Amino acid sequence: MGEVFAGRYELVDPIGRGGAGAVWRAWDHRRRRYVAAKVLQQSDAHALLRFVREQALRIDHPHVLAPASWAADDDKVLFTMDLVTGGSLAHVIGDYGPLPPRFVCTLLDQLLSGLAAVHAEGVVHRDIKPANILLEATGTGRPHLRLSDFGISMRKGEPRLTETNYVLGTPGYFAPEQMLGAEPDFPADLFAVGLVALYLLQGQKPDSRALIEHFAAHGTPSAPQGVPEPLWQVLAGLLQPDPGARFRTATGARKALTSAVEMLPAPAGDEEPVEVFDQIGPLPSGFGPDGPQNPAAGPTTSASPTPAAPPNQATSADHAASTDHTAPPGPSESESGDFHLAPPPQPAPPQPAAPLPAAPLPRAPEQPAPHPVAGPAPQAPAPFAPSFPAAPTGAPGSAISPGPASDPAPGSASGPTAPVPPHAAAPHQAAAPPHFPYERTAPVPQAPAATLPYTGHAPQVPGSSGQPARERPPGPPAKVAVPVLVVALICFAVGFWALAQA
């Protein structure tokens, strides 16, 4: 792929070179078409000023190839124009040599038409020559000419960029007044048009100096060999050394040409048709008729598998399953099926291998459990102490057990009960007095903290399956009360001893 200017013009391959810069075939990414891009080779102030003048020229005419847009990138500048693929008049002469008079008249009429549009804008071309007159690749059809290269053109009245006694242009196509340093004017362009017409008719560059001397010494010469007389009269009016005796406008010369064409002899039957070929060649590799060709496409993102979720992160489907309380779901898989996710928290009775610890009582301190646990989940203290009526015996989830409590039978479906003090596990222990406001009840599985409903029931623990738990008598446990009493007695003894010593 080629270099891209200003993110829009991608240079493809060079198709020409001139004194001010190289011409490239380029792809316009915005308008999606190929254009000709003239890249400025010099970056001095003089060249930039001429570049500004040329790119500012906007002439919309079918036979004028004027700049259409321009771009700058770092220290390089370019302007673009339509891509003309048939080459210049020099290519046609190189292919066929001298051209038929009627074919030359068609080209000359189009050239004068485009030059009339240029002069109407007050612009003097100053560099009309075969290399600056391009042709569309029309094959054997009607030719289509485009006047190009306005690099040294200028508007009448603008300051000149050249020094005094310095002539700018192409040798061999100067008008006599240009050699004398006169101000550029429209008749100078018409003189160059006459020389181009002679070049097309004779197949070689005319000797402008000898022609001027002959005009000055002997007047208008007779028609050269191969040039019809009616057509020569028009060309002689373009080639007069005196600008005052020359055609003053391109429109006037075009009218005279139209009259001369009517008097031309009919073309010969064996006359070879002139074919305008494509001169710039095929596109290089990597480019097609529709622009740069994309590289081979790799696998698309839409066909790639969905990334697997981390093992400790549930997907949206797993989250929906965790909120379903109808049945405990089994282990779920990630979307890709590569990893197994941890089972989500379940509201159903917990697995026997991981029982939850008993919840602490709101006020009374609880005796330490006989087996180690991970730690009870903190519960908010009850805001009030309601008293509930006794539920029927054996009713699951009852708040108060009216009868004596008993341990569940071994192998029963109920889980482990909350730990109780040794002295409260006697079989003859009676139910708690009805006036005690805080009672230990059979717990139920707890929901997550974010969804725990506020109810009037006391906190419960899992594993009881509705069986009432043993009740603890009022007062502190013996393991706490006995050490406290011993310490108090020691303090009294020390105090009495101290008083006795005093």
C-alpha cells in the first residue's frame, strides 16, 4: 500500500513527471475513485507561491483539466485532478506519426474551446505544448482533449514571479513577444496553439525560429506539405509574429476553424483510424478497480467462542437459578462449558457437612459451644420482647414448646441442634417459665442478609426441622459464676487481712 496524504489520498504509482513535481495515480478514500495527484518536489517560497496559484485555479470545463482539491502533510503538498489515462498528444504522435487533417481539426477545436474558458477567467496559460495536452482513452471513438498543467499560468494584472529579462516556458513554443520580455497576454497562447497544430500535422516539432524569420522576411508562406490550404489559412493567423496581426481571441480562431473544416476534402477510404490507447498501464498489486484490496480476512469476532467466566464468577443464567426457591439446583457450567462454577447460595436446608452456627442471644451471654465453629453470624438485637401463645406440640416452626424437650433420635432427619450447657441437658428439665421474655426456639435456614425479612420471630438456626431445643435456666452459667465468686472471696479475704495488719 502507498503513502497516504492527510488521511485521504493514497499514492499508488507514478504516471508522469514535470519541472515542478511528479504526478501520481492516487486513490481518493473520501470519494472512492482514482485521481491524478501532483506532488510538489520543491518546498522553497517561490515554488510554494506557484503551487498556491495553480491549486487556486478552478475552471469547470470539459476540455480543461484544472486542480480539484489539495492536501498537505508535514513538508509535502499535493493537489489532485481527474485521472486522464490516454496520455498526451506526444503519445499519439509517437504511435501514428502525422495525423489526418480532420482528426487534427477535431483536436484543435477542443483545444481552442478549453483555452477560451481559461482566457474568460483572465488566466494566461503560458505553457501550451503537446506534453500538456492530454487525451482520454477513447479508443477509436471521438477523441476527448484536456488542457492541463497550469504551473506557470498567471492572471492578467498579477505581479510576475520571474526576474526582469527572464522568460519562463518551454523553448520552441515561445511567442516572439515573450522572447522580448513582454507581459503575458492571450495572443501568446494562440501562437503556441498554432505550433501544436503544425506538430500534429507534420509529426515532428516545428522550427519556430525559422518560421518567425520567414514570416518576417517573406510574409505568409505557402502551405507546408500535407497541410490543406483552408486549414493553413487558419494556422497562419495563429502564427503571425506580430501579435496585432494574430487572432486576438480563441473564440475567433475557433470560428475560422469551423469554416475551414467545411472546405476540407473528404477522408480517403483507406485512411487508418486513430486509436487512443490507455497509456498509464494496469494497477499495481494490492489495488483493484474499486480501490485498495483488503488483505485476507481472518476469523471474525462473531464466530469466536464466548470467553469463559472465571470459576468463582457466576453467569447471568446461574444468577437466575440462584433466585429460584423451588428446588436446589446442581452445579452449573459456564457458557463455554470449560469451567464448573461453584454452586450458588441455596435457601433450602444446608448440606449436612457445613451446618451454620447457632445465632447468639440478644442479651444474655451464651456459654461457649463444646465444638469449634467458624463464628456466628451477627444478628440485630430484637427491638422488643413479645410474648407468643404456645403452639401445638410437634408443630414445625413453633415459637414456644409447652412440653418437655427431648433430643432427636439417632439417625433422624433433623440436623444437629444448638449446643446447650451440661446441666440443661437433663431429661427431667422442665419447660422455661412463661414469664421469661427471651426463649431459645428451633431455628430455620437464614436467607441472605440483603433479603432477610423482618418478622416477630426470634432468630433460628438450621438443622432442627421444627424440633424444640432444650431451654436454659435463668442466670449466668456455672463456668462463669463460679470463677467470679472465687475471685470475689479472695478480694474480701485480702481486704480483711489488710485491715487486720493496720
